[in-house]
Amino acid sequence: GIVELAKCSVAKQSKGMHGMAFVFTIQPKVPPDAPPLDVGTDTLEDMFSWYSEVIQCSQKTYVQEENRNEMERKQQIAKELSDLVVYCRPTKSREFLLNAKD
């Protein structure tokens, strides 16, 4: 299966399980009833390395999503401003010039 790390929480277990000394759990947030994934290692260094990589991937995905959303917002604002420029285009009119002199 596939685990979307950006939509998961990660928690270190206080004691080993499944015959492994060091374990952390990846809990998907969506769907709410998704089963957790236990990741176990024999050494604390290995667990820390895996844990750090999972957290880093999750954060990187979150930042990319935020950047994508920001770009979409900026593009929408640019389009709206572009539409306004069309409405505010200056024109020369004799009536306007005559009324301005009065």
C-alpha cells in the first residue's frame, strides 16, 4: 500500500514491540479508521534516522502544498487585477475635456 506521510502523525513508542527494541508508529489521519504502521529497528540510531526521514518527508510535502496554494492564490489575484485594468483603461473624450475646463 501507499502511505501519504503528509497526512500522518508519527509517534515514538516508549518500549519495543514485535521483537524490535526501538519502534515508532505512523498513524494515517485520513481515513480516520486507517490502521497504524509500526516501524521497528534494532538500534536507537536506526530508529532516529528513519524517524527523522519520515518527519522530513512529511514537512517537505506540507511546504510544497503550501507553496502550491500560495501560487494559486497569487495567480487568482493577478487575474482579478488584470480584469480590473481592462475596466479602468483611460480613454480620450471631447465631452470629458470640455467638462474638465468648466
